[in-house]
Amino acid sequence: MKEVTLNNGIVMPAVGYGTWQNRNGEGAVESVKEALKAGYTHIDTAACYHNEESVGEAIRQAIDEGIITRENLFLTTKVWNPDRGYESTLKAFNASITRLGVDYVDLYLIHWPANAKQFDNWEQINLDTWKAMTELYKAGKIRAIGVSNFKPHHLKALMETEVKPAVNQIEYHPGNLQEDIVTFCQDNDILVEAWSPLGTGRVLGDERLQAIAARYNKSVAQLCVRFALQNGVVPLPKSVTPSRIVENLNVFDFEIAEDDMADIRNMAPFGGSGLDADEVDF
Ligand code: A2P
């Protein structure tokens, strides 16, 4: 359970460290380094998080100090919305690896689909972005390519191209399971990753989750991380707090029983961000 294999054979550590809302600067370098020290070997960033320089700096320091090697690290970044399209994706990718100070990334994602609300030719835009990513993949600059926040109707055209998406990273946590997307992806061998696996902290005070977590002597955060794993979803919890960084990875010594899994699965919607890929205007 500590690793998953993507549809192109690439192995990904099953819990990643998320870095959203952790901007460039000393704090970001320190917390990413803290995560690497704690044993995370999977770091998720994005051009729009404005922290690729700090993530890169933390990785360099950790390599220099013998904490990790580049080969043992799984590094993800994403192309931001204004950079969609063929030429601009190629440029955006080069800018990302320059900021990160690496010569390849393990996973590169389209951050959000172009949608019909904003573009008549939304499907073509996504295909053009994908074409650039496919070329970078074939050139060995990216080990796996995927998407984020895509619904099945956004995914379909990409799935008919030469290289189909390996990953779809979506919002996923108790109270917001997006089961239609997860089922579609899992049926089509596309690995689902969870952003905001703790509901950006919003689900941590839920009394029902607290009661379940207490039965395992675990925190609600650990319950959420483990819940994603047991559903075949790769969680990307984020924290800037050293003790929580450690806590969120300490999820391999318990198993949520099926009736508790079902109780969590059956919770009515709560704690979601409300972001909808067909409705967003960014
Ligand atoms: P902080 O970074 O101050 O530690 P998500 O991963 O769903 O986006 O949630 C991130 C939020 O949850 C952050 O506000 C983070 O706070 C908080 N958080 C992360 N891990 C824990 C934890 N183990 N216990 C309590 N809060 C946590």
C-alpha cells in the first residue's frame, strides 16, 4: 500500500506532501525539507503555488545532506491555466523545471481543464496542451503525464490520444468524494490523487469522524489519509507544522474496518470547496 503503479509502469509513493498555500520563502523551504526528513518521497507542487523555487531549494539541500536522492523522489508540478496550449505549455514546463532546478519531473499535470463556460474550443485547447505534454514525455523530460480537476467529459478526448492520462488529481475527502469521477478513472486505469484530503482542515472538527478516529487511536487527519488510501486514492496532505507532517504519514499501522469505511462513504456532502471545473472562470 505504500506505493502505487501508474498505467505506464511508473511507481509512485502512495502518500504525497502537498504544498498549496505554502509560498516561496524560508517557511516553504523549511517545511518541504521537514517533509523529506520525515520520510515523504513524493512532493506535489504547481506553477501557480508560487513555491517551485523553494521546493527546488529544499530538494537540493536534502540531496546534499543525504536525506534523499533525486531517483528516490517523486516530484509533481502542473501547468497553470493561462499557459494552456501547445507553445505556451512547452514554455511553462521549461520555466517550471528551471525554477525547480531539476532536469525532469516525475509527473506533470494540466491544473484545470479549459471549460465550455470560458472557451468554445475548450476541447481543442486541452488537446493542444496535451500534445505538448506528450512530446515532453516522449523526450524523457516527464515520467508520467496527467490532469487535475478533470471530469469524465473533459478526459474523454485525451484518452483517445497516443498517451493516455496516468493521473487525475481532484478534490477528495470525507464529505466530498466525487464518486462519479473516481469510478470513471479507476475503471479506465487512471490513478486518482486527492487534493485537500483533509478538506483543507474543514472536516477535522467533524464529531462523527472524531468518534471513528478515536476507535483506532488515530487523529481525524490520519483517518482521512488512510480513508483515501483504502479507496485506492493517493492523498496529498499538506501541513507546515512539523508534528503534523510526521503524523500525516503515520498511517500504515492501522486499517479502517469496512463498516467505518461505509459510514464515511455515506456521509452527506460537507466541507467541500465548492469549486466546479465546469463553472470556474479562472
Ligand atoms: P498547518 O499547515 O497549519 O499544519 P489539506 O491537506 O486538506 O489541504 O489540509 C491542510 C490544512 O489542514 C492546513 O490548514 C493544515 O494546517 C491542517 N492540517 C494538516 N495536517 C493536520 C493535522 N494532522 N492535524 C490538524 N490539522 C492539520
